[in-house]
Amino acid sequence: MFKPKAIYFEKEILDYPLGKELMDKYQEIPKVEIENHNNIEEMRKKSNKEFADMKRNLIIGVRKTHKFVENHKTSDYLVPYTSSGCTAACMYCYLVCNYNKCAYLRLFVNREQMLDKIIKTSERAEKELTFEIGSNSDLILENTITNNLIWTIENFQKAKQGKLTFPTKFDMVDPILPLNHQGRITIRMSVNPEEIINKVEFGTSRLKGRIEAINKLKEAGYEIGILIAPVILVENWKELYLQLIERLYTELSEKVKKDVFFEIIFMTYSYIHTKINEEAFPNAISLYDKEQMTGRGRGKYWYKNDVRGEAEVFLREQMNRFFPNNRIEYIV
């Protein structure tokens, strides 16, 4: 269970029931009042090596940005929701690029306002829309602090139509198993080979726990997707990803394998990632490989086309071998 080192809060949170609840829950934790959760001067002055320690803080504020962004993958819209950032420290996370602004966990207490906009948008639509509510946080993790996911699933029943979806790297799913989700919630579990989880995805659930969580969620009637993401081409990547796919085939329940869908995403990296990780995690492996990567915009890297192409062919072959009847939504 996450126990914050300090709470940074906007005074406006006390105007909301959840804000009062969280302040009471953490009444023994030192607190610092801030003007803007998006611009904490004390955080901006910290050095890269303090990254992991800074993740121990919790920021509580009111979300002011509510713009929906069109999406054309597994949802119709990416939706700003109840949290941003995370307590884990995955070395490739895009939020790491702005670690002194938003990589740490920020909670937003005006959940009624955010869910109300989702429901109104879904009910005005001519077709059933799917809303991605976890694109910049992990709602399974957040739920251990706020119970916001339970609250969301229960209150989304008010909508006459529409679906919600979110990804996760955590296995703490038991609290949402008994809920009446009406089959309108899709949960997408992110997986990677055990070796990569251990060396790169610090503070997340182990692969065994993630697979067990998938089986539990499916048994509870949730629609399930699996993200093989991000694919990281370490030296023995073929062996590792083959073992991962074999393990999924062996350990996933028959119910899951019947209709689970997959997303496959290759890692992108950056110069800023490299500098922060070198100082914050000096003993960790290096994810930048100049032989396999090429520039993609200012200070950003991705795998060269021939390298990525070989990997995509290999992954498609293995997926067709073990999961021939399951769709791959996309490979990017």
C-alpha cells in the first residue's frame, strides 16, 4: 500500500467530498499547500537523481483541463480523468520526460464533473462511444488510494450507452470483481517478459500477478485486452518474447483465450529519458541502443525500420502460432 512521504495540495480540494476524504485519510502525513498542481516550484528545482524519492510524494488538486482528444485505436476519445502520473517508475514512461511536472502521482478530486461530461457526451452520440480514461495514469493503482475506479464503474451505470476502457500494469483487481459493470468496461493488461518487468518496470506487479488478474477479470465478465508493450529489443529479445507468448497461452484461462484481443507497441525513447535514468537509476540497464535506434523528432528515438520490421514479422508469426483466432488491433 502506497504511503506518501508528503502531500502537496491545492486549497480548492476542500470544496469536494473526495478532497476532504483524502485529507482526513492522510491527516498524519506532512502537507504543503500549493497554488497549481501543474507547476510546483519545489519539484522543478530537484535534480534527476532525486526522481525515485520524488515519486513518494502525492499531489492532490482540481483538474481544470477537460478536453477530449479523438483516438482511433481502442477508443473513440482519450479523456482526462481522475489521476495523472504514477507511483511506479517504468524507465521508458513518457511522463519521465517531464518528471518534475507530472511523473509523480496527481489525484484530481472533481470526479463528478469529469464523469458527468463523459456521460453527457456518450448520450448525445448517434453511436456507442468508447472513452479511454487511463491514458496517463493507472486506475487500478489509483483505486487503492481513492476507490475512484469503484465509484466510476458504479456511477457509469447511469449512462444510457457508452463504454469505458483503460490499461494497467497492476494486479489489485479484487475490489472491482463484484461490481455490476454491465459488460461496458474493457480492461487492457500490459505485459512484458519477466526479465524486462524486473529490470525496467520498477514498482509494478509481477507477470504472474498480471496473468492471474486477467483470468479473474474475465471470470467477472469484463472484456479483456492485452498490451504487449512496450516491446524492448534487448539482446535476447526473441527468446524473451517467445517465452512470454508461450506463457500467456499456457496460463490464460480458456474463457480469456476465446476472445481476448491484443495491442503491440514498440518502445520509443528519448535523450531526456537517458539522462534522467543514468542519474536516477545508475545501476539499471541502458535502454538506448545506437545500433538499433534512429532519431524521431527532437531528441527522440525509435527502432530503425529494418530492425522494427524484423521484430514485427517475428511477433506476428508467434501470435499466429499461439493465438490464431485472436485479433491484433494494431502494431505500432
